[in-house]
Amino acid sequence: MKLTPSFVFLFSFTFFLPLFSSFAQRISVREMGLEIGVVPTGPKNAITDVDGVKVGHTTLVKGDNIRTGVTAILPHSENLYQKKLPAAIYVGNGFGKLAGYTQVEELGTLETPIILTNTLNVSTAVQALITHTLQIPENAGVRSVNAVVGETNDGYLNDIRGRHVTEQDVLNAIEIAHQDSITQGNVGAGTGTICFGYKGGIGTSSRKLPEKFGGYTVGVLVQTNFGGDLLIKGVPVGVTLNPYWKEQFQQKSDGSCMIVVATDAPLEARNLKRLAKRAIFGLARTGGIASNGSGDYVIAFSTARSSRIISSDSLTQTVQVVQNEDMTPLFWAVIEATEEAILNSMFLAETTQGQNGHAIEALPLDKVKQLMQKHGYLP
């Protein structure tokens, strides 16, 4: 019997309930009453607010030591290899294994879905993306595939050396990807991750610009697995909750963060890279520092049909793009969406126990709420 990602997760969760805290206790940043920034969110406050973007998870929770998974981001539902999108990648700190980077940097296009997983399963995900691309009938003559796969290292909670993610797990995540609300927290590629010393995971958020600024949507999805000193709306939550943090900061600052940015604004690769750079500002606003041992990457793409790269026999192609002078609202939007996505990855994550009895606590939302009330951000 073929196990779908949903079945794998439910089967495992049923038998390992003690490894997770109650789902009912976890809420998003906005459900707590906190508003991040000033730009309005999209209706779902998720990367899937960008029309056509889909997200799917395969979550692997098995036995005492497997806590990992896959998250797939599909920019549109058509043949992406034949209808490439303008894209760019910005490297905040390059201690990581982002497959497909150089071709995106050189050509400014994306031709596969984006896969996020753990460090030692990047090659598995690459093989799966190749399989996914080659099995499409229109791609019968394809002999080169630039698979884009990002990762963070979940080796504290997960038996990463066992390389438990399979090619079918990746293909399943692609197959079940949808445009509905996205499950967040320790799910998919965020199942075994850690952020600011608490349980990290997958988080998402979006911003919808007013019509006078184009009415464009910017959506962000993150895989958080990094350190620093947690800030929420400027409040020093991390050091307040852990007064000993200052003595331990060097040991607890490494890690990685994958950031995927989608927009329907018509942008070419150059301005997509400028947009990607600003996402790092959102990471900084949460207290992240892009440490020496951190792989902080931003992958940005535009779904606008007017800026798509269509293969043809013509020597030239006409595209419409946003002017440089009109980029600032988009910069503002991506900073806020990244900040909120990172916080959502922690607010919605569950306390998790993994290999060798290692356990990581979820961010204590009751204490966070008290701190935010003390600083006047909540009644």
C-alpha cells in the first residue's frame, strides 16, 4: 500500500502523542493579537496568497529517532520547465547546500519546484525533481534539469545520517501540494528544526499592497533552524526568558534559515534579487544574525505572466516589469512577511522529542503574551 504524506504523519502521530504538546494550545502571531508591521496581509496570510502558488508537506515521524520531512513549493500548476519563471537567489551566509544556485544566478530563471528538506537528503530531492520533470510528456527531449533544493540540518532531533527521506516522499509532497491554508510549525521540512533555542519549523505570511502601489501580493515561506536573540516587535523575548543566554550566545547562534519569496509583481531577476536581499532584514528583525555556521538563503520568484520566460524561436521577448522607483513598497512587504513567517514557525511549533532522547521545548506562548502585555503590545 502506498502511504501518502498525510497517512505517514497521522500514523506516526497516533502512536507517539507524548512526543508533542497539545496542538490546541498553539496559535499564530495574529491569533495572539500581535500585528507585525503596517502592510495588510493577504486573505490567508500565507505564501499561497500569491495566485497559483501551491505548498505540500511530507512529514516523517517514526520511532524514537526520525523527525524530518519535505516541503515542496510549486510556483504554478503548468509545466514549469517549459514556462520558466524569473527568479533570483540571495545568500545571507553561505554555510549550506543549496542545489541549483549557480544556474539561477546565471540565467535568472526557475525551472523546477522548490524543495526544502534536511542537509543529507538534498541529493535525494534533486533526483526526485529530475524524475518529476522528465516524466512530463512535453519534456520528452529534456536532457538537463536544474533542480532547486534547499536544506537545514535537523541532526539534533533527527537521525540525519540515516537519510530517511525517499524520492517518493518528495514526489508525494509535490503531488499533494495545494493552494489552501498551510500547516505550519514542526511539519514537512520543519519537523526536526530548532530556532532561537526553541522548536522551529515551517512558517508563512503574506502582504497585499494597496492598489496605489500596484496591489501586488508578496508571500514568504520559511524553514527556521537558526539562532540569535529572539525579538518580537523589538521586545527582547529571548534574553528575558533565558537570562543565561548572554553567557551562551556563541554556542547557540549557529543554524540555518531557508526563505522562499513569491510575488505576482512583474519583476525581472535583478529586482527579484533586490527583493530577496530585503528578506534578510526580516530575519534580522527577529534577532537572527546570520552566524558563521548558518546557511541563510533567499529564493525569490515572480509568477506574473507578463514577466515569464517563454521558450520560442524568436530572438527577443517583450516583458513588462516594475520600475526601480516603485520597488520600495515591495521591499517593505517582504521584510514584514519574512519577520512574521519566522515568528509563526515558532508560535505554531510543538515541543518535540527525538533521537537519543533529545527534546526541544516549544516557545512558551503564555510567557510571551505576558511580556507583550508588559510592553503595551497586548491588552
